[in-house]
Amino acid sequence: MDYATGKGWHNARIVPYGQIEISPAAMVLHYGQAIFEGMKAFRTADNRIVVYRPLDHLNRFNHSADILSIPQMDVNVLHDGLKKLIEIDKEWVPKSLGTSLYIRPFVISTDPFVGVKVADQYTVFIILSPVGAYYASGFKPVAIKVEEHFVRAVKGGLGEAKTPANYAASLKAAEVAKKEGYTQVLWLDALEQKYIEEVGTMNIFFKIDNEIITPALNGSILNGITRRSVLAVAKDWGMKVSERRISIEEVYEAHEQGRLQEVFGSGTAAVISPVGELSWKGRKITINNNEIGETSQKLFDYITDIQQGRVADKFGWTGEMAKL
Ligand code: PMP
């Protein structure tokens, strides 16, 4: 679907996957006015195809659009388009456990124009691709480096948008961390490098004294859909849950005092990713003996059971897209 100033969104169409033609002067290539989403479709045991929290993802897409000065889209039109695409591609929704059909909506600015300004022309795409299980080699804890040199997003910046610029800003730190043997970095706030923000592609949770704590949304971290699910499920289980500022010192102190029980990330790709080791300023700590914590395992099992239709979806999170 395309957009032009004065005309609005128009020309919604479904075409076979292939190359696209774009001007070398297309504004997105130079000024980065772009946003995207990532969501998944699953085949349920009773042969339905469901997408996990599709409207939440599409509403976040519009929120990202707003932050990047991209025109708002009609969520119902996007949802209908997605449904049609899934109907066409439904045989591609993988059957085996943990696999899914990945859905990537994105918008780019297309005007051929050299000069920084808000663009007048855009195209929104939705591409789909089967993906294998995230934990192909088993569900196990990861080691994470607490970043102390680079920063990802500043207050008042783009951090809350799902925009390529945030990922570009994270590459150098991730490259260094990988060379040092870590899977991802844990970002601290850009101003003081003190308060915890999020992981490369996940939000982060700490279980301290049986309380589930995650950094409060502050404009510079992504409002994760899985994060929302974790908060809702933990609350529903009667656990104490808080969204607040939490410093890296507090986490290390809780560990020293034997009160840090679990650390885990949340995101569409992994659902839940237990963290077995943190390293901050060269100080490594091992969490829960580098084993999967009880809450991490329970959350992973329950949320994936909802996604794949093995338990009743009492939160109404799965949107049916097609029947087989
Ligand atoms: N933070 C960042 C920077 C991410 O890229 C992601 C993945 N989309 C998340 C958090 C988790 O968000 P969600 O649960 O919506 O996938």
C-alpha cells in the first residue's frame, strides 16, 4: 500500500515476493525514515492459524509511525491485508513445535529527494517467512554483557519506536560483546549509565525476593508485546510485579545478598530467554547456577501453550487468521 501527501494511503495490493524498484535517491536510504514490526503466526493443535496479539503489534506499528513522522495507517486495513496474506500462505505455517510464520510489516519513505525533511511518499509492505524454532539447540540460559561504553537510545529520542536506526546504533556494541563470548548486551540509560533499560532485542526482568521487576517504560525502551504478556500472566498467577526504575547496582547488590533468583529476557523471537550470567565492569555473576529458573520455565511454557493453542487463551491474545 502506498501513501502520497494529499492522496493518503491507497493502492493496497498483494503481489508475489520479489525484488522492488526504488530510486537511489529514495529518502529512506539517506535519512532512515522507516519503521517495522515483528510478529508470528502459529498452527494450533486443532488446525487453526493464529497470530499472537496482532492488533497490539499493529497499534505499536502506528505508534512507531507517529514517532518517525510517518502518516498513521488504518489498523483494520492492515489486519485485513494480513489475514489475506496468511490465507494465501497458510500451507507455509510450519507444523513442528516452536516453528512459526514470521510476519514483518514495514514502512519506508520513497520520495526521490536529497535534503532532510519529512517525506511525502511512503510504501508499507508486509512480508512473511517460515522460521525455525528459536531454541533449536535447546532452551538454555544465555550470558549477557552489561554495556558500559555505548548507548542505544536517549530520553526524548527514538528508543520507543521500532525503527532501523535503533538497531544500527546497537551493532557496534553487539559485535564487541559477541567477540567477548556474550550473546547480547544489556543497555543502561544513556545519561547516567546506571539504570537498566533493555537487552538488544528483548525486554528484561529480574526476580528478586519473589517479586518480578522490569524497568518502567520511559520513552527510550521498546514497549514489548511479550513484556506486556509476562506482566499480565505473572499478575494473574498472584505474583508481586513491579515496573519501576532499577539500577544495575541494585541487581548486583541483590545477588551478593542471595536475593536475586532469576533474570530473563522477553521478546517475540525467544518468548522467554533465561539469563545465566551477567558481566558488568568485568564483574561476572552467575544467576541461579546458570540453570533455567522456575518462573522463566513456567512463563515460557504457558505463553507458548497459549500461542500454539494447547491451553485456553483466557486473555484473548491469539487472533484467528485462517482455518486449515
Ligand atoms: N526491545 C527491543 C529493542 C526489541 O527489538 C524487541 C523485539 N521486538 C523487544 C524489546 C521485545 O519486544 P516484543 O516482545 O514486542 O517482541
